[in-house]
Amino acid sequence: MPVGIAADGSSQVWYVSAKRGLLGSYDVAENRFNEYNIPEWPTREQPFTNLGSWQMSWTVKANGDYVWFTDQNNAIWRFNKASESFDVFRVPARYPSDMEFDANGNIYLIGINSKSIFFGDVSKMKSGTSEGFTEIPLPLEGFEGVSGIVTSGLLVLDEQRNDLWVSLLSFQQKGQLFQYDIDTNSFVRTVDLPASLSSPVGATLDNSGNLWVTDHGTNIFFKYDPVADEITKFVTSIASPKIFGGTTPANAQTWPYWMATGPDGSIWFNEHTGNKMARFDPENLVLTEYWIPSQNKNWAACPPGSDTCGIANVLQFAVGQDNQAWFSEWTENKIGRLDAAKQVPISVSAPDGEVTVARGDSTEIRVTIDASGDFSGKMMAAGTFTPNSMLGNSTGIFSEESVSISGGGSKQVSYVFMPAEDLAAGQYVIMIGAGNDDVSVLKAVRVNVI
């Protein structure tokens, strides 16, 4: 049951088996697995049917000569590649979930059940103890009166600006982002997120210093521009009917989870309940989604006799220097590879700029699909009007719902959008494009509703 996974840049992929207590490596060049028994892993001896036997290791980091990984039992481990030996550090973070390394090899750490950042001075850390760690409490004023459990979500180190970004959330109730200035040892910004963004869990920085964040309770991912202090929301496609055995329920959500920036500047994330890996081009505002073939019927409301149903429980992923994404399929006992260097069969474009339309009126958006290979699929549209990408009371109609294009060919399709009379005025984003059972490509179009 692998969870955390890392690609170390030297043809090695590392992962932790949450049930068996193994640190595994996969040598890409030699197509060979090696596994190392983690010295202490209490759940290894427990029955598989015991829910407590799932000892989660959310984060694996390959850092130089070492591989580090978190252990939910308030510990982090260090594996020496040369000596094949382990050290364990008892950390003050409760249920450690994420960590970052600074230029000196020191550690910043958060725990799901800790409302603090922890700094680990590696030169002072001692195996078997919690020595060398300093606690940095997070501001909690914004969560006064919140009834739900408050947990830590994301942790991102901005090396260029020497800042940390971290989040707190009460699932589907409230979310906040915090910017911590390492030089002054102070929190310099608190971002109070709108009610629609109450589960900020994954994050990464783009090449311009913008923070990208997933909302792990909707279909939304968003960009926070710290210079303009502005949030721009985007959405995934609507959850595939294949997850549910034929029909997508009205309340289905994809739950974007963790995030990473690829070597080409692309923003990657996994769609936890959407069963896809996603790559977003922040310059051209194009989202490419890749369907994950594995499905487990125990993790969806599957109708009797359904041929395909469920999700693979892709809980973590890593992007290597070769732009390949490696991901873990927790319930399937698999790791997977997505080669983003391989060309998808289509590209999608739409006119740049913004579209303005009055409520009750309509506007036309022309979408061009260019096929690099033979493509047959359907047109797709999603929007930030609702948490699960659906249009709500608004309507959208394509000039043709299904498209077939020969390799090298092109087709333009018209999409007429009519915002509902009761839709609040403001700026929204429509994700528009095409897809088939394997891949979808959507272009983001900003729509001003007046």
C-alpha cells in the first residue's frame, strides 16, 4: 500500500509501503525493485482488515545521499543510500505529513494534527530523540469559533524569497494561507480564503512566484498572486461517469490533492476522487488530464454489475527531471508512471482575452481543436460557477457534441454560453475543450458576467 513517493533525478524512484513497513526503490534504467525493511513499523504485524494497520507515510524526499520520509507515529526517518541504514527522529509534530529542505539541508516540517511549523537543525538532530527541533506556532485567531477540527495542509518553501507558505483548514468550513518570512522569523501575511475554498491542502510555486493551491473538497484549484493579492479559480473537468459505473451524480467531485511544479514550469496535481493525473500550463492556461486505468470498486458507490467503477486512490506523486510523473496507487499496491513527453492526440485553443456577457443574454466562444493523431471524443465544458465544475442554472451548448478528427486535421466548434438570471455578477472561468476515455484537454476562458 504505497503512499509517499519521490524521484531522485538519478533514475531511482522511492516509495514507502504503508502496510508492510518497507522503503522501496525502483531503478528505471534496470527495471528492478529493491526493498528495505524499516526497523520499526508496528502495523506490519497487524491484520490487514484492521483499519489501524494503515500506517501512513505521506511524504518521501530524496535529498542528496539520503532518502527522508514521514511516519504518522510522530517521527521522520532518514535512509542512507550508501550504507543502507536507517535513522529515526522523534519529532514534535503530530502526524507529520510534509517537509521541505533549505539550501543547508535543514528541515521545515508540518503535521496534520499540529498547528505549527517545526524547524529541524540537522546538525543538532539526534537519532531516537526530538533534539534539534524548534516550534513556530501558526496564528489561530481566524479559526476562533470554528466548530470543526483544524488541521495543517500545505507547506511550500520559496527559496528565492526565503519564505514559507503554509495552510490551516477546517475541512469544508474554513481555510487560511500564511506567509512566513524566514529572515525576520515572522508571519508577514495571512490570506483569509473565501468560503468556496475551505480545504487548501496541496500547493506549489510557479516560475513567477505565484502560489498554486488545490482545494481538496471540491473540483477547484486556484492561483494566489501575492503581489496583486488576488485569487483566480480554475476547475477540473466534471468527474467521469466511469467512476460511478455509468452516470455521474450531481454532487460528484474530483478533489484535487497534492501539487508539484515540473521542470518545464507546468503545474501538476492528482485528482484524488477524479482518478486522474493533471498538468496545467500556467502561461497558456491549458489543463491536460490523464485517466488512470486502475479502478477499485470498493472506493465508489458502484451499481450492481457495473463493468468499470471506482478509483485507484492515487494519494501522492512526484515529477522527475525528465518530466515523467510517478504516482502511488494506495489501495492497488502499485506505482505508476506517466510520460508527459509523449504527445497527446489534440491541442485546444480559444481566443485570448476575456468574454463579457449579461445575465439572461448569451455569448459565443469558438474553440479550435488540432489533432496530431486520429482523435474521436466528445466536447467538454466545466466552470467555476459551482464547486464541482457544473454550470448550475446556467446553460452551455456546443455546435456539435462529438468530434472525430484525422491526424493533422483541425476543427472549430462553437460553444454558446448563457448565464442564469440568478447568477451573481463577477468573473468566472470556463474550462472548454475535448476528451476521450484516456485524456482530456481544456482551455481556460475568463468570463465576466454582468
